[in-house]
Amino acid sequence: MRQITLLIILLLCLPVSYALVCGQSITESTVLTEDLYCGQTNGVVIAANNVILDCNGHRVSTEFHFEKIGIYSYNSENVTIINCVVNGSKTGIKIGDSLPLFKEDRQYEYPSNSKIINNTVHDTDFGIKIKEGQNNTIANNTIWNTIISAIDTVQAGNLNITNNRIYSRGEPLSIGSSGDLIIKDNNIEGWKVGATDNMISGANSFHFIGNSVKNVDCLFLDEVPDAIIVNNTFLFIDDLGTCIYLGVGCDNALIHNNIFYTNYGGVWGIDIAVNNNANVSNNNLTGMSRGVMVIHSTNTIEHNNFWISTIKAGEDPGQSTWKNNYYMAYDQPQEGCDDANSNGICDDPYHLYGGSNYDNTPYNTPSGWLKIKHYHLERFEDTHE
Ligand SMILES: [Ca+2]
Ligand SMILES: [Ca+2]
């Protein structure tokens, strides 16, 4: 009897598989069995907690630009949306709303713990939108040809955006007022540099790690203190703008081990503007005429390779610390870099553009600091054989 009861409970927990009609609200986990072509109505509305919507590769299609939503989880918690193909509509997939949940304990809360995984969203104004939800995950999705933004969040605390492929004609990322924000291992492509940014504003903590960013003004941060920007590749082609711009309230940034590449000379690689205590280290900046700008701020710029042919590898009126960098425009005797004592460091300092600041230890070969370490290690090993 107990086994039969368990079996019945198990069967009740399994998702139902049946053909939905457009605009239908679901309150239990559901597997889609056919495509939905919905014209000018919403596609699927999720109206209960703990629902899994598995489209099983099926399409939810509504009219392009029309003020509707492909898949809408309205004020529900712990919702999972997987394996859906969504096109058309104003917004492809939306979580949350401005109306808070009214919990049993009479505390207002917002919909949380949603997972949007392994979906394809395309040809919408907004791709995936989260409004006032907490602890949500957007992972392994493909989002392309979005007109306004691919991932758009407002007041979405503790958000994890991982391993998505994004191509947006508008802003790839538009993230406002997040708690802890992790953006990791995504492939993010814009339509045109100078036209759109990846815009991040008001995060408590921000980890931008291992992403590939192309054809968009790479990162525009506003009120994002303690940002960690590590191990990314930024390709910004034909641009007149800035790759990473730190606006107000962005102290203590770590910008480390990134590749910046452009083919066009009119750009800033990193503009730190008015912020303090940034550490810009071990980056490769190639092709732009202007590498790092720090104005009226106290930061440390070290162990970077500036593959920049002009004198504006670094611009600093005077407050920041520049040390142990490589400057392509200052690595040979005819450029003023002599190395009479053969220690791999130019004997005279490198004069930074825009004031009277210097890098007192400019290396004369790319990543020369690593070679010096190897040299000493080899010497050590030689003498201890
Ligand atoms: Ca040179
Ligand atoms: Ca020297």
C-alpha cells in the first residue's frame, strides 16, 4: 500500500505534457508538446510557485514588437524555464513584476530563485527581462537580434548570468540595481561600437569574469564599487569611444589579466575618471591610441603591456602609481629607452602623458617582469646544481 501511495505521489509530481493554448496560465510543471503561434496574445503565463516549464525545444512565437510577452512568470517563486525557443513580442521571457508577493508572514517580497536555462530567444525588443526578482539565474541561453536589450534587469538582486551567447542590436546587457552580480563565461556581441554599451549600474558586488565581448562599448559602470573585471577578452572594432568606463562611485576596481584589442586609433581602453584605488594589472592593450586614463584619482597601474604606438599609452596628471609596465612606444634606444645595465628596465623613467607623472621602471620587452623572474630562477637553479 505504501508503494502504491508513493507511486501516486510520484506521478502527481511529474510534469504534465499537453498542448497549451496561447495566453494560458499554468500552475503546475508542464512539458510543451507542440509549438505555440500566438499572434497578438501572450504566449505562456506561469502563475504558481515551483513550476518547471520545459518547452522540449518547441517554439513560443508572438508578433514582433507587439506589447506582449512570450513566457511570463508573474510573481511566482522558484520557477524554471528550460528548452524554449521564443521569438517575436515585446519581451521574450520575463520574470517578476512591480507588484510584490504578499507572503503568509505578511512581509513583502519579490519573486525569487528563478532559473532561465538553455533557451533561445530572438527577434524581440527585450530578450530576457527580470524585474524586482532575487537570486535568479540566466544560464546557457542563446539570445540574438534583440532590438533594445538582450538581458535587461531592474532591481534584480543576486543575479547570476553565465555561459550565454548574446548578439544584440541594442544593448547586450542593461543591468540596474543588482545585489551581487556575477557575469561569467558569456559570449557577448553588440551590433556596433559607439552605439550601445553593456550598462551596469548600482551593484553591491560585481564579478565580470572570463567573458568575450565584441563590437560594443565594453562596460559602462555607474555606482559599482569593488568591481572585479578579470580574464576577459574585449574586441572593439572601428570605435571612437571607450572600452571600459568607470563612472561615479566605482572605487576599488580590479581590472586584471584582460585582453583589449582594437584596430582603430580613437579610443580609450580604460577610463577610470574620478575613482580611486583601482588596480589595473597584467592586461594587454593593443591598437588603441590611448590606453589608460586616470584623472584626479589615485590608482595603481602595473605589469601591463601597452601595445600602443602613440605617447598616450597612459594619461595621468599626477596622482596614480605607474610601475613595471611595458610601453611599445618606449622600448628602444631611439625612443629614449637605454638599458646600459641590462636589467630589462629602461634606465630613464617613462613620462606619462598629460602631466608630470612617470613610470620609473618601464620594461623594454613585453611581459619583461616574467622574463626577469625566469632569469633569476635559472640563475638560482644553475648555482644549486
Ligand atoms: Ca617601440
Ligand atoms: Ca636598465
